[in-house]
Amino acid sequence: MNANLQLTDTFKAFFNSEKAGGILLIFVTLLSLLLANSAWGEQYIGFWNTYVGSHSIVHWINDGLMAIFFLLIGLELEREIYKGELSNLQNASLPVMGAIGGLMVPAAIFLFFNYGSPTQSGAGIPMATDIAFAIGVLSLLGNRVPATMKIFLTALAVIDDLGAILIIAVFYTGDLSWINLMISLSIFAVLLVMNRMKIHHLWPYLIGGAAMWYFMLNSGVHATITGVLLAFAIPFGDGGKQSLSYRLEHAIHKPVAFLILPLFAIANTCIPIAAEWYRDLASPNALGIILGLVLGKPIGIMALAGLGVAIGFCKLPSDLSWKNILGVSFLAGIGFTMSIFVSILAYDSEILINESKIAVLVASLIAGSIGFLLLYFTLSKTVAVKHPELTEEVEESQSSKMQKQTSKL
């Protein structure tokens, strides 16, 4: 990554959409918490737990609609691997190292408080980053944010999401139905063959994906994993605007940002908050989540990224300082969507799930606030002071152009 890196139109559209989506998520979360603790709280919470067929509304959202969210994550990850920042080892190495640290250290902190207890299965809760919220907070800093910082945070969050997906697949799987799992994976294999045969019609993949989701849902493996698998079965081609991958990614991007994620937030943050709710924050489970996200994320990211730079495996972009990276590392502590999602998978107890959700919200607020303030002060100094020569070069270039135009006249 270099100081003069220009953002592609695709990345700009992605970033702007995530920015607006993050702001919307903040609004609907606050609204849901207010309604859940209002005079209509019982009816409001009851609505989301109403059964439609064999599952509640919140269950359909978490296992059904969220599969589309994971499909988008898969498509974005595929693009990053084939054409984006993760396609170049030098560019990918810094966020990859940071993401590894940001996954390991929060889990270690959580296990420090919970190992050997009934809550140790929650170790995956503080490991993920909510890309929409993190970018939403970063966007509040406006045009002072360098392109390299936007890409670093996005790549970091995407890799975090991949780690969370693998953790869900391996550690949060119930009793396996091998028949259903084999049927689902067989459908996936057929889709891969279709890809190799260069079948470029979208509907066969979507129909196959729906069938794959149904059998995965009944296999014991969490059905949302289907979304990621389907993403890598859909032909990427050259990644251009006519490719299936590009068209599907752009077709579902706004529905995910402005419908699916807000619905998930509303349905999963309708939490009744007791009068002395803050006492639960001292429990080992809540402490592990809060300290994992607020401290574990920045410690892990800074430690591994710093190690990578020290040994020459990574390179710090010339227009970023370690203070900037520290600010972004705190933003990575905004867990929200993925952390709440893992909370639901980790525990059967409604009390533990709600305790975890509140801890995630508190931790995300603290980490997001610290990250924003750090970047607010470090970016203001960096932009104004670190590259004054760039301003002079621009002024000289403009002056030279004006003189040439004058001489022509």
C-alpha cells in the first residue's frame, strides 16, 4: 500500500454503502433497546419470538436472511483474494498479521476468565469485527481518512469475518446429520463443476444454493455457512461489471446493508435491561467479552502487525503512523453483528445470551469511542503536519499550469 493509492469505484461504492449502513445500525439498535424497555416491551419482544411455521421470526432472520449476509461476505472476500488487497502479498500481509492477532488475543483473554467453566464456549464472541459499524465510525472523520486506512480496516474486518466463519463451522456445530451434510456438500460440488464448465447463468446457482442451505440447516452445521460456500461456487471471471460475482454482489449489497442487517439488529437487541444490569458486567463471561474486544483486539492487532513489520514481512504504509493503526485497532473492537451472532450459537441460556449481548454493546461503545477519539486527534495532526510537502507540490503544479495557460493566451 502506498500514500498515493487511489480507491477503485467498486471500493468507494462498498465503503459508502457500509458507512450509511453503519449509521442505520446505530439508529435501529437504540430504537430496539428503547422499545424493549418501554411500556410495550413485552409485546415487542413477543413479536420477534412469534413462530412462523417451525421457527420463530428471529430464528428465520438468524438462520435464513443472515445466510444472504454471509453470501455477501463471501463475495467480498473472493474479490479481495482475486483482485483486491489480499491478492498482493505485500498489501495483504499487514492486515492479515493484524487480523490473526485480533482473533487470538481476545479469545485468550476470554478463556483466562472462563476456561473450565460452563461459559468457556463463548470464546468466539470477542473475536470478530463488525465491518458496517467500524466503517460507520471511521466515516465520521470525513475526508481526513487516508485511502490506505480505509483499505486496512476493510481488509482486517473481512479477514476477521473469515476467521469467525471458520470458528462457527468448526466449534459451533450441533449434532451432525451426516446424510444431510453430505447432500449439501454434494450440491456444492455440482455447483463447482458448473463453475468449471463456465455456466454463466445465475439462477442455477441460486436454486442450488437454496437447496444446499436447506440440507445444511438440517445437518447440524450452521446454515449461514452455505452463503460463503455459494459465493466461491459462483463464477468470478475477470471480476468485471458483467461477471456473475460482480452483478450478484452489487444486487444484494444494499438489501443486506439497509434491510437484512437492520432486521438482525432489531430482532437481536430487543433486550429487557434490569435495573441493576451493570452488576452482570462483572461476571467472568461479560468481563471476558468486554476486555477481549476493548483490550484484546488492539493488543493482538498491534502486537502481530508490529512483529510483521519488525521482521520485514509487512510494511507500514508511508501515510500511516502506529498511532493511526492503534486507532483502527480499537475500531476493530466493535464486535456487534458477528459477536451477537456467535453469542446466540454459543449458549442455550437466554440469560447468558442477553448478558453477552449487553456486554458486546458496552464493549463496542467503549472500543468505538476510544478508536474515534484516537483517530480524531492523530489524523488531524497527520494530515496537517506529516505531508506539508504534498500540499506544496500541488500548489507548485497548479501554479505551473496557470503560467502555461497564460503564456498560451
